[in-house]
Amino acid sequence: MTSAERSLRAEFAKLDALVAVPRDDDGEFLVRELQRARARVRHVWPLPDRLPEDTDIIFCALEPGLPERIPWVPGEPKAALTVVVAPGAAPDLGLLVNSAPDAVLHRPITSNGVLVSLALARSHFTYDRRLRWRINKLDESLRGMRAVERAKEILMRTRQMCEEEAYRFIRGQAMRRRAPISVVAAAIVDSHDILS
């Protein structure tokens, strides 16, 4: 076993898993395989009206109305989601896409299928979460830059400062108050808007 596999298995042992599939042979096999991976498992069926958010990963049967049962769709996922697709007829691709899963597990369920879907779902979920965090930070930075530019314009117009003086003023206020420049700039913009 490689160090990456050991690391993944150690992560699996910390997971709370919810299994929302029929209580048949495949469903029981899925529960046992997740328990073998040392995840803590809850098995619910029939599918609840709302899937719980207090879990790390959900294995859920692809059923009509599934997107309405997922509390975060649309929005930021609270848990990794693996949809379990029944054998036979082709799955409803629109339903699959609207459920926004991190992985898909096909029935009949196999040991390798469980491990692969578990690893893929957790990997996709954590990657998506990192991307969302970065996007939020970039949005914050962009809002801050816009506030600084707007505050400089206000100071240049109202106090007849050049651009460099306006920036130095904002920076000096931020240092005195031990606050980020963007916060001081936003305060200048807000106070100007209130007084205008």
C-alpha cells in the first residue's frame, strides 16, 4: 500500500457516511464496504424528504426529485455526494446533472467501485471547496480594490489631493486604526455616500 493510499484510508476512517439506498443486498454490501473502510455509517431508507447536512459523504440512490431533497442544491455543498445508479435502463441524465454529484456508483456494487467512488467524491468535494474559498478571497480582494479606488476619487475631489496623497492618507488612517486599507476605504466611501 502506497503512502497516498494509507493517507486516503486514514481520511476514510474519520468520515461520517450516510447511505440512502434500498435495504437490499447491494445496499447492505455498500454499508459493509464503507464500514470496512472504517467510516461511521448510517443507513436510511426510504429516501428522506431532506438529506441531512451533518455528514461528510452521502451515498444516495438516483431517484426522481433528488435535487429537491438535497439541502444545498443550488449552492455550496455541505457534504460529498455519490449517486447510486440502478442497473438496466439508462439513468435520467438531467436528474443526474441537477443533483450535482461528486461521483457515481453503479449497481451491482463492487468493493473496488465503493473505494473508487469514495476517493473520487471526497477528492472532488475538497477540491471544489478549495476553489470556492479562493474565489471568495478574490471577490473580497476585488471589492477592497474597488473601495480603495473609489475612496481615492472622493479624497481627490473633496480635499483636492493628488492620487498618491489620497492613497497615503488612506494607508495612514489604516495604520493608525490597525485596520485593513479596504476597511478604511469602505468607511470613507460610506461616510461620503451618507453625507452626499
